[in-house]
Amino acid sequence: MPRCTPCTAFADFAEVPPAPQLDRKWSSRAEVIDSARAGCDLCTLCWQYADVWASEEEYLKIPMRLHRFHGTNERIGLVPFILDTGGSSQHIDANKLRYKSPPLEAEEDPISQARQLLSRCLSSHGGCGKIEDAGLDEVITGSQDSADHCGTKRSLPRRLLDLSQGSDVLVIDVEAWILDGTISVAGLSQYCTLSYRWGDAPHGCVLGAPFPRQISIEIESMPQTFRDAIETTRRLGIRFLWIDALCIVQPDACGDEKDWNAEGPRMGTIYHNAICTIAATSAHNATNGFLLKTGSERIRAIPCEVVQHMDNGETRTRWLQTCFTDFDRAVTSSALNKRGWVTQEQFLSQRVLHFTLQGVILDCRSTLRHGHSSVLDVFRNRSRSRDVRELVFGKINRSWTEWMEVVEHYSKTEFTNPGDRLVALSSLVRAFDRTLDHAEFYCAGHWNRTLLFDLVWMRSCLPTSETPKRLNIAPTWSWASIQGEMWFRSADIRNRKMLLATSSADVLDIKLVPSQSDNPYGNIREGRIRLVAQVATVYIGTKNARIENSLTEDGGTKEALHLRIENQGSQWYSEISRWIHWDEWYGNRTEEKEYKVVHFQTMHWRDDNWGVIFEWNALIVEQVHGTESEPTVGGRIRTYRRIGVLRDIHYTKDHERLLAEAPTYNYGKSEFSTETLVLV
């Protein structure tokens, strides 16, 4: 491969200084890109590293420098090089061992890469197959007719696309083909699924009505993403394909949700039982297509040869390794993965072939691998994107924070129909459920064992007048009742030196009525929690002389208060930072207003800067009138709906005193009652 003159001089270096040229400088990243496009392999390699690590704003103008770090590590055969990219530095290791030669031209074809990746997984990854005890096939479909129709073949989709008909595709009724002997269950089980983004513009290629045995559709009439999926599946050597728009009767097309209610909850089963899922990651909608875009933004760097001159007069060839492919950038941050249904489609699939702008990536239970031979590694930042397959199917000890991670990730996604927010998670819930203790049960996006901690969730962004209204698919105490990204307060303890986290409330009973009586994992028509908790009345405002508000990074407003902490007759005043997190937009209030708060959670931990931090978390509620129960011994039971979260935080260096006396906190009020109440 040709190399520019400065890079040629730089790549011929001595073992000890002085070398002919100690560093390679570029005036800007634009210069790096221009030289790379002219054919210089070393400039291309450095462009790749800079592209992965740089933000777009600073991408073109900032200069770069590549220099050798003097000090080798011969034990592992590496000579480190440093690439300075304007405020950050990356190591590029030069290895004595030659990496794989530049790829053959045929490998540029994304389907050829996908076929090789799939073949390697099927032949050598014994742990990537179907999880027999996943429990996904136990779903009861939405109608008795549908349940009888599927019978013992419930692990198969109700319909599939037969791709063996040339320019046409047959949409087949699976049961009918089995009953008349056209094909066996085993034959039909060899199918792929498509994970794609519908997009805002309708494409018109949908299944509008049920049919007795099969119907034919011309491939030319389909949107490009469907056509690309058909071509990919055929070249993978697989006969059948499942696409939701063509294999489930669409409610918008027929005005009837019967088929959707039967097949929608089974989608996790359908994806899990497929040979692989084809993810149209590079396509923004069904009409875009993905094959022509796959790999279009990948910088085609290859390992670069440099020559090291030894002090004994010998020379040694070394190879500068290429940069990894960032999975989070290529896949997790893509438009496709902003779609809510994708969460369970991809986490429950045995194998996913991602067709991304950075190339083809296989994501299976055994590995992440790029389809191009020059890409040495695919990197997943597990601190931001954990492998949920291991959480669901792996043999690991689960903690109660893992479900929080799944939900926090899921809450960032979007839906064409926001009412699918719980339904689109139901198969993943079922997979979790199979691993849990029989005493645990699912509660509208939560689990009963950790319910008291999980209920302290909040929006990641302060609601505005543009924030969508609450959904009626779940009770107000469930995170699923709001649209948008959220986070759990208790999840923060993962990175804290926690001393104590307790709940002052006790759940007496939980009543859940599903919207579909045979699907407890879907939408909830009624959800009531009866509990005993401490309740106080506080004043909360936004604009007044006593309290100054400011927007906080975690989506709330902050108030600086001076409240009293009391304990066993002793009193002292201390500054409390108060965070208010509203669930919905309540207008531009200018005065304080009286609210009820239900104390749920007390946490404290050590902090290197502050000593000890105490935090008291409460739900802000409002009474639902006309729903009081019959009088009890303690009086009537009031019913409340959740409208937000109040967090009072006390930072102190006087940790010895506070820990010894264990202060009782009353939210600055003289009265703090304990009552039985109902949350809906």
C-alpha cells in the first residue's frame, strides 16, 4: 500500500534515540483524512483511531501527533506508539507478530461476511443454541382459537415467508402446511427473523387480513429493507424468513387487534427460536435498505508495517495494530436500537447479525466478531451496555439491580404506539421470571421482592409543556406509566460505599388486573398497592424568596432548605439539599403548594469529601377522591396517585455523631403520621 513521505520516514525507526524522525505531525485531522484517502496506510490507521475517540465538533481542525514511546516491553513483544489527538492520547501497539494479511476482495460483500460469521458460530459455538428451559414458549395466546391453532407447534411462528419461489414470496400458514404434509416442523424451524425500524412514512406492504393456507407477494412491491432481508436470508442458505409486518395481521390495516393480541406476546419466542436475527442497523426505516449502507462509514485501516533498527545492526519488522470497532457506537447508539421492540428482539435472539455503517458484526452468546478480517476486535463498553443475554440465560448470581439496568436501558427507547411499552418487554420478563424464586412475581414493570426500593424512580429530564401525558397502561407508581428515559434512585448504590439502605414502608397486598386476562406480563387495567407508611404534609414551590431553584443534572429541581433534625430530645439545624422530580408537567407555578409525601426510603453512605451523606426519599402523591374504602379500625383508607419524588439530602462531616445517634428525620414538619393507604 502506498505511503506518504512523512509516514515513510517515521516508520523507519531506531531502537533508541535519536531516530531519523521521532514523531509524525499533522496540522489538522482534515490533513490526516486527505492523506488517508490518497492511499497512505499509516494515515488511514491514525484516522481510524481519531475517528473512534473524537467528538464531531472538534473533528477536523485539531492537530494530531504520532510518536514512539521510548521504552519497550520485550516480554510481550510490544513497542508502544502514542497518538495525541488534541487533549487525549491513545496507545497503538506495534507487535513482532504479523497480523492477518489484508482481506480478499470478496470479503467486502456484507452478505459473504455474514455467511462466514454465521457458519463459524453454528459449527463451533456449542453454547449459542436455543435455551430449552427459557420458558418463552409457555405464553398463552390471546384467544382460544389461536391457542388451539398452534397446538404443540407453539414454538413456531403462526406464519412465515417462503423464499423459494423466485421473484415472488409466499406468506404461508404454518399449521396448514404441517397438516397437509407439505413440510415438517423441523423444516419450518429453519428460519431467520428481521429486526428493523418501521419509520414514520408508511410503506403499505403489510398483512391486512388472515388467509387459509398461503398468499403470494411480488418482491418488487416490497420496501427495500424487506428486499435486502430476503436476499440476505437466501444467500445464507435459509429458506424461511419472519417479518412482523407480513406475518402478523396489522390492526391498522384490518381494524381488528385479535391477531396482534395473539401473536404480539409471542414475538420473544419467535426471535429466540430463529437461527439468527438479521438486524437492519444501518437503515432508518423500511424503505431505506441496509445492504448498500453496510460498512459505508468504516475506515478501512489494516495493520501497518514499520521497521525497527536494533542496536546490534539487525532490523525487525513490526506491525501497528488496527483499532477496535466500538459496538456501542455502531449498534447501541444506532437509530434501530432506539426502537423499543428491539430490546427483546436482540437480547432474546440466539444470534444477531448487525448490518451496521461500520460493517457486519455477529453478536452471539459466545463472542462479538466483525465480518472483516482486518478488524481485530469488537469492543463493548460493559459499564454502559451489559450483556443482557448473560443476565437472562447465563449461570450467574443475579442481584436486584440487574433488572434496573435492563429497564433503564429500555426506557430510552421509542415507540410508534406508546401503549406497547409493557407488551414489548413481556417476553424478556418471562425469561427473567423463569430464573427467579417462585415467591417472586411481576408487578407492572417491577418485581414484588424489591418493590419498595424500585418505586423510587424518576425521570432523567425535567418535564416540560411538551412532555407527553401519562399512559393508562400501568398504575402511576409504575415507571411504565410515563414516556421517556428514567432511572432508579436505588440503582445509584452500585457505585457507592453504602452503609445502609432501608425502607420504612410495609406492603400489605398487591392487586393487579391485566388488560388481557391471559397475559400477566402485558398492560395493566388496574394496579393497587395497599401499604403502611409514614405520611407528611410539605410545601413545595418553584419561585419564591425563601427557596432558590435550579435544574439539576439528574432531571429535577434543587431547593436549599434549613430544616430541623430531631433525636431523643436533642435538636440541631442543618442545611438540607432538596431535589424535586415531577412525573408530569404542572405548569409555571409561582407559589408554594401543599403536598402529601409518603416516605419510602432512607439511605446513607460514606463519601471521601463529605464524610457521611444521608438521603431520605419520598413519593409525592395526591389523593384520588371518591375511592375511599370502607372504614377500618384506624379510619378510612385513602387512595393516592403518584405525581413525583422528593429527595432530601444531608451532607455532613460530623458523621460520628450522626451515626451514633441515628437521627430521625421528619421532612421539617412537626407531625409525621403513619397510616394505611392505597397507591394506584
